[in-house]
Amino acid sequence: MTVPDPAPSTTLASLTTLRLGGPAAELVEAHDEASLIEAVSSADAAGIPVLVVGGGSNLVVADEGYPGRVVVVRNGGLDDEADTCGGAFVEVAAGESWDDVVATAVERGWVGIEALSGIPGTAGATPIQNVGAYGQEVSQTVARVRTWDRKLRGIRTWAAGDCGFGYRTSRFKRDPERFVVLSTTFQFGLGDLGAPVQYAELASALGIATGERAPARDVREAVLALRRSKAMVLDPDDHDTWSTGSFFTNPVVPADQVPEGAPAWPQPDGLVKTSAAWLIEQAGFTKGYGNERVRLSSRHSLAVTNRGGATTEEVLDLARELQSGVQERFGITLVNEPVLVGCQL
Ligand SMILES: Cc1cc2nc3c(=O)[nH]c(=O)nc-3n(C[C@H](O)[C@H](O)[C@H](O)COP(=O)(O)OP(=O)(O)OC[C@H]3O[C@@H](n4cnc5c(N)ncnc54)[C@H](O)[C@@H]3O)c2cc1C
């Protein structure tokens, strides 16, 4: 198996939703699993650094670019392994568009990811940071993850319980140079009603109480409408969506560190999750804060946006300003959610 021809564009800016990032030394698009493994393992054997890219929606890449092989994951396929009264086991190739997977699930009555509608990127990236929104996380429906282990040079399949899932993290994210996700198998319930809605804003949009169910189609539509109102659905004409979504995760801190009046979501380990958006706003950075090149989205105070013509360094400068403002005001250190490549806060 030979590595596929390099794709025409070698600029990371063309592969990321921030539309930022300099040139890649090499760029390979892998359209099937064998070429994905070959592209990564041949680079590993030659000592060439590898950056795996899906939809580029959680990546901040340095203006200098990437001095190695960028491997773009484009393997497709969705295999409905079993569709019985026990539920549906569905194996999804890493390069599938995540939102297409959600749309298919809703259409076919596979329950459990409808609240994850509208999240950009590929299916294979969803276990990396245990993607979540509106009260659902992929870890609730992932049955197993098939990976290429770059260290052991072989295919390894991880049962959900071994994936180390946590809030926006997993064993794959904690060990970033090691695993390439080839496919993920989900186990869905079957039916027309979505899973119980756990997020108050979504329940209210659906006119139900938190914990009640609604038709999965309605849940998807309500989530998409909420996300659009916050510029959290990609739209090339809308600069408020030229972002990585939330730039910071919600801090999880001891209860006595949660500022007075801040949202507080108690966690099973006794710590409390609070809202990064609230902290940023209360530290004086309102929606739209910034300049004509880089600023907070006018509809979401957690999204750092490129207004066109920005540089990665300018994005990082604004993120640093937010981080130190929150640190000074509340003594809480915000942690970036997107993966930083060749750069740091
Ligand atoms: C407008 C907007 C809204 C968003 N909303 C949400 C949200 O509600 N919830 C949420 O959790 N996230 C959200 N995100 C972040 C992002 O969409 C998700 O993290 C998504 O899963 C990233 O997928 P991707 O294919 O774009 O990954 P990329 O950005 O291409 O990659 C992200 C990381 O995963 C690695 N990676 C990608 N594919 C693979 C693979 N097959 N194997 C191994 N490593 C891989 C990359 O190397 C990189 O480290 C949002 C982003 C944007 C721009």
C-alpha cells in the first residue's frame, strides 16, 4: 500500500474552522483505513512528526505551520452491526461527518446522540475529548473505539470502560501522540423519543421538564436552533463561527473557590464545575470584546473568533488576556479546550 498523493492545499488554514495555521511540510488525505494506517506508520518509521486532522474544528495551529506530515482523516462508512430490540450497534468510520451521523441516528430511531446535533468535525474525533453538549456526552453511547497504536504498531480496540472518559478528555487525549482512531462503535437505544433531556435550557425550549423525553427529531431541531442563535453551527458567511467553539473548558474547582453568584454544578468527586463564560464576562470581557481582527463572538463569550486576516498569535493574545483577567479577578486558571499545535498560551 502506498501513501496517497498529497492533497493540493498544504496550508493548515484551509483545514481548520478558525481558518488559521501556516503550511504543512507534507499533507496526505487518507480515504480508507489502510491508507490512514500507512500514512501514519510510514511517517513514524521515518521519524517524521505526524499531525492527525479531522474537521480541524478543535485545532489552533501556529502561524509557522507544521514541520511534519499532516494526515487528514477521510475514511468513510457506517456499519449497522445489529439492530434488534436490545439496541443498535453501529460502527462509524473515523472520517465520517459527526453531524451526518447524528442526522442518520435520528432518522433511523437510534437514541442517545440527538443533543449532540450541530457539533462540527468528524466522528473519529468525538471520543478524543469526549464531545458533549446540552446534557449528553459521546461516552454515554460509545461501546468501543478501534485505534491504531503508534507505539505498539498494531490495531487495538478499547471497550468504553477502558477509554478513560472524563469531562472533555479521554485516554486518547491524554496520550496525544499514540492513538489514531480508526472507527467508533456506538450502542444506541431504539425508539422515536430521545434520551431524557438533562439540560434545563434545552428542556425549556422543548416545553418539557428536565429529565423528561421528547421526540428525537424535535430535540435535534431545538438543539440546532439554540446552537445557531449562539453561532455554534458552522456558517462560512458568519465570522462569529470562525472559531474552535468554546476556547476554554468549564473549570472544576473545590466548592469554596466558586465565586458568589456563579453557576455551580456539583460533580461526583465532590468538586464543583463552574461556567467559564460567566467568569469571562464577570472579569469584564463582554461578547464582542476585542478588535476588528480577533474578538469574542458577538453571540458567545467563550468563542474566540477570527474576523478574517487574523493570525494565530493574535488569537492566542486575546485568549491570554482572557485567561489572565479571570486569574486576577477570581484566582481560577482557565484551561484551553482546543488542541494547540506548535504554539501555547
Ligand atoms: C462552532 C463550533 C462549535 C463546537 N461545539 C462543540 C460542542 O458543543 N461540544 C464539544 O465537545 N466540542 C465542540 N466543538 C469542538 C469540536 O467541534 C469537537 O471537539 C470535534 O469533535 C472536533 O472534531 P474534528 O474532527 O474537527 O477534530 P480536529 O479539530 O481535526 O482534531 C482535534 C484533535 O483530535 C485529534 N484527532 C482528530 N481525529 C482523530 C483521529 N481519527 N484519531 C486520533 N486523533 C484524532 C487531532 O489530532 C486533534 O488533536 C465545537 C467547535 C466549533 C468550531
